[in-house]
Amino acid sequence: MAERFERHRQPWTHEELEKLKLLAKKGMALKAISKAMTRSEESIKDRAKIDGIGIAKLR
């Protein structure tokens, strides 16, 4: 069963956006970023797309 996050539909803070950019720049995978930020993978993916942040894909 998927992990549940209690931050459902919470607005993104400036600090969270900076952390997302930093983690994505380091090449972390979506799942790892999701755990580190306690946000869902979908939320991370959507926000990254809005801000033009590239997330590494595992192969």
C-alpha cells in the first residue's frame, strides 16, 4: 500500500521550493525526494513541472 502523507493540498513554501530544486539538482530520484520532503510523488512531479525543474528518472 502506498505511503500516506498528511500534507494533502498544502501550499508550497519558499523553503520547500528551494529544497526541491536542491534535491533535483543533486540527481535524487522522485521517490527519494518524496520521502525527504514528506509530499506525494504526484505533488512533487506537478510542482517540478510548473517550475521547470527536471527530476532524474531511474533506469
